[in-house]
Amino acid sequence: MSYKANNPALKSWVEVAKDSDFPIQNLPYGIFSTQGKSPRAGVAIGDYILDLTEIQSAQLFKELNLPERIFDHPILNDFMELGKEVTVPVRERISELLQHDNQELQGNDQLKEHALIPQKDATMHLPIRVGDYTDFYSSESHATNVGTMFRDPDNALLPNWKHIPVGYHGRASSIVISGTPLHRPKGQTIAPDAKNPDFGPAKLVDFELEMAFITCGGNALGDAIPTKEAENYIFGFTLFNDWSARDIQKWEYVPLGPFLAKNFGSSMSPWIVTMEALEPFRIPGPKQEPEVLPYLKFAGDYHFDIDLQVGIQPKDSEEKVVTNSNFKHMYWNVVQQLAHHTVNGCNINTGDVYASGTISGNDPSAYGSMLELSWKGTKPIQMPDGTERKFINDHDTVIMRGHGEKDGVRIGFGEVRTELLPTK
């Protein structure tokens, strides 16, 4: 589908640096506050935030018949609940207002002063009320690497892996916004030669490079969402760090899967890039063999060419980029994930989060976790300050970035940045 707001020729009257993640073709949504403004919805444009509450109050959305003060909320759920028939025209209208030859906002100095906020003066908040959180396991390279390390290298993938998008239900309450520190978790672990477990701080804390999509609207309990309709329920995407404690995970995951190794925290970037803004970056995915069952078949391109990067910054030292990957390194795509999630009649809701699972490419430089990069700690990574990393140390900050670039337009996600603090 073609959207006017995606036109690569568009220019904004707001100054946007060439390497900015937030040109006029992006317009991602977030929740921000300032010293004089309570948390509310905004859109990123260059180094600024457009205050949508101010824009609606100035009657610049009047033709769209939006609910009164729909943007004056500390979460985006009510706006997303309106569905694509409303949210898509809103994005198109915001694009019109920001175009270089449009004077409606540009020519109103008083409104501009109140509605255009420097990002450096704002505090970002978790943009949604997360009702439920699902984590998938959809990168073939990652699943193969893990299977090779912990099982049989000749049978690294379990028999079900190429038949279903494997996933599990995670903990929604511990999803935090970028910049929120997390503490090293405690739990049970067991030494390789021990008969009984010990209790204490996890030694093998890891990041997981992921993308997450967020749903808008939902289905009734008992109804499934087919792949041909799934896109209508996907509002947008964020960067996502699904933190893991590998030593706790190894002991606890049989037979029911991840628990304490995962639920101590997951980190999300503050800006939600809409599905529509990513339209130019759709690409075909890999050929799926064996052939999937009918409910997982789809038409169209639902993989995305989005470059992803992870850096580790020790305290009082410079950052070291440890991986460069891409969202295209997925076997199962987002409409297949959502179709599978609901095929049994599971109902979804606005604001639910669905993470991709660790995104790893075939090359070691594109691995999406320290488990893979250091290959279970056998290949330490050298840091600029002379130290080395097998996993994440206390006071390390993990930084994830992502962007797509095409036709001279860069669509980015900003950063998700999290410091790991010592155990409480």
C-alpha cells in the first residue's frame, strides 16, 4: 500500500539532520512529559517532539472527528484502540502539518512555541499499558546456535521448530522504558559437576537483541486472526532487549520453559514506529521448508530490512559495538506469529507486546546475544578499557539501535539503553 506520508521527496520546515532517525517520513509515537506538561502523546520530528494535545486543542485535527483530548493521556492505548481507519489518517495529517510548504502550524509562532518541544527538555515514558507479553523464538540462526551449544549439533533444531512459531508468555509488569536501570537477578543455579543447586546472584546475565510489535484492537475469545488480516492489528514496532540470566535459565527451563531467568526485566525503546512507516523496507523472507500448514500461509512481504546494532559501554569507559545484525534474519514473520498466537482462539488486546526472539544472522558478527558472541564464554570479547566480556558485568550499559535506509530516507527507532546494576 502507498502512503503519502512515506514520499521520500517530502521535506519538513522543522530542521532534521541527515543522520536523524526521525525525518518527516517516520513520525513515530511516544509519551513524553516536561516540567510544565503532564505525560501525553507526541510524535518525534528531528530533535523535537510535536505535542499532539496542543495540535488537537488548536483544532488542526478537526476534520478527523477524534475523541476529545484523545492524546492527553499517559499511554497510547486509547488512541491505538481507534484502529487503522483512524490512526493512518492521523499520521497523514501530521505529515501535512510538518511539510515545508504548509503554513497552518509553521505560520503560527505562538502555537509552535507550545507544540514543538526539544527532545532534550523532555522525559520519555513507557508509551503503552502492556496487558500481555509474548516472546517468540523465530530466528533460525539463533535457534541453531543454541541447539548446537546445548544439544546435538547435527539436530540443533527441535522437530517442531519449522512447523510452528515457537513462543512463550513472558511477564508484562517488568517491561521498562529505555534508561531504566535493572538489577542483576538472584536465583537458583547449578554447577556442571554439582548434584544440588546453589542460590545467589546470576553470573551469566545476557542481552537479547529483539524487535517487538504492538497490537491495536483485538479479537473475541474463540476467534482466530488469519494471516491476511493480521497486519490490521499491528500498530507498530519498537526495539526490545529481552534480558536473560543464562545460568538460572539452564536450571529452571525444563519442563515449562523460561521463568525467573527472563521476568526480572525487559527494556523497550520509547518510540513506536508505525507499520505504515516501515512499508518501504518490506522484503521477501526465506523459503520455508517444509511447507507450512494452511493457516500459516500468507501473501505479501512481511520481513523488514532494518539494520540493528548492539553496544556495551562499561562504567567510565567508551562503548564497544559487539554486534551488527538485521531484522530480516527471521524465519517466521509477524503475521505468521500473530496468526499462530490466535489460531486456538486466544484473544489479544490493544497494547500487547510480541517480541521477535533473539535476532541473529549467519555470521558471528551478527549474533544477537552474548551467549552466541562469546560462545558460552569460551571466546571473550575484548573491550576498549582492557577488560573482557563473556557476559554482562555490573554497571555495563547495553545500547541497542536500529534503522532502515532507502531512497535517501532513514527511518530509525532511537535507542534502548539500560544499565545493569548489582544485585539488591
